[in-house]
Amino acid sequence: MSAAPPDDEAPVLYERRGPVAFVTMNRPRYRNAQNSAMTYALDAAFYRAADDGEVRVVVLGGAGEHFSAGHDIGTPGRDAHLPFDRRAGLWWDHSDKQGAESRYARESEVYLGMCRRWRELPKPVVASVQGACVAGGLMLAWVCDLIVAAEDAFFADPVVRMGIPGVEYFAHPWVMPPRIAKEFLYTGDRIGAVRAYELGMVNRVVPRAELAERTLELAERIAEMPRLGLALTKRAVNQAEDLQGLHAGLDSVFGLHHLAHAHNAEVAADSLGGMDIAKMKKAGQ
């Protein structure tokens, strides 16, 4: 049985406007930090959009000032210890396991597994990004086909501060040049929207006030194309990325990611190297 802590509102909102489905992360008080309840709600929303014959394009966004500040590592709704009905793979329930076995089973499902599942959604997905797109937020943006960024958007993966080599969906050397990826990870520094555009990581940069309108314009333009043509084109580009090593690269770095977690659990306060929200924020400043 799935379980989740009570919340004031649904963690994900779903709305269809003509041929465009809007999937919106809805934890603005916590900068749309991703707990398991949000992850499974996102999965349900993406499946709903895929199953709706009227939907041609999906837009992924975040309510409030920020797209997503990453995985939930400390809000009142953190639910990493709870069981959920698994959908992305065949790993067993993590909630009654311990140590590396628990972490690997959970993250194989809710992080790497879900991101791979969503990347293969056979309809174009456009990320609409404002404010923070950090760590786990990057994973969600990177599985989308296109990214429209507001001028105030910024991108960062600071988890090397935890002693961990980047987030679980390690697409860094595919979405930016390898030397830039190393600098991005080694420093933990933010990349602004314009720099992200120069690197080819985002498709368009628009004024914050125009983000919703300009994203919808792009989505509606794409929606005019034949559905099967879009699906096959998406598959073709994804296959080309995989031939360039993305799929195998994700697997290999996922193992390194969990080696780092296990090392932290042995020598530090916890598997995150003793870093919580406050410490990560302070280190970033």
C-alpha cells in the first residue's frame, strides 16, 4: 500500500488546455522540493497525459517563485522512509531494509528509474523554468525535450559538497560540454539562464513575466505536428543520445553515486555527509 504524509494541497496539479497538458509541481512553500509523494504524483500526471488522445504536448512547471530546489532533504513532508507502490522498476520495497540496500532500492525507483520512464514519454515535454532549478530539479528539466527558461532562472548541482558525484540522473556531460560539466560540479556554482542558453542547455530565455505565455506558444506550435511523427522523432533523438553513451553512463555513475552514499554513512553523520538544507545553503553562499 502507498503511504504519504497529509498535505494541504495536491503535490502536483494537472490541467489541459486544448492539446497541451500542464503538469505543475505544487509545493511552493518548499521551493517545490521533491518528496516521494510528489514523484509518484508526477508519474501519475505524465501517465495521464500520455494516455489522453487529445494531448499532443506536455508542459512541466513549478508553482511559485522556483521550478524546483531539488530532492526533499528536510521539509516537514519528507517521506523517504515510507513505502509506495513501485512503478519504475522491479526493485523491492526499501522501507523495511537498511543501509545501502535501502538507499539503492529506493533511488533506483524514485530517481533514476522515474527519470528514465519520463524521458520516454512518447509526446514532447517542455520544461518551463523560473528561479531555482537545482540538483533534483535539474533531473526533471533534463528529461524534458525542450527547456524555456525565465531570465531569473539558475541551474546548479551542488551535491559534490556532500561528497557525492552529482545527482542520480547524471546527464551532465550530455547536456553541456565535459569541461563545463566538471567546472559546474567541482564548484557547485550557479549557471544563469543566458549562460545555459549559450551552452545549449536551454532552448529559449524569456522575460519572467512572459514565461507562461511564451511556453504555451511554443507548445501549441509543436502540437500542430503529427502525433506519430513527433513520437518517432523523439525516439530517434533519444536513441542517438543513448548510442552516444547516455544510458550506460547513467548506470555507471549511479553506482559511483551510491558508493559515495555508503562511504558517507561509514565516516560521516549520515549518507548525505552531514549536510542538511541550512548547511547546503550556507556553503553555497
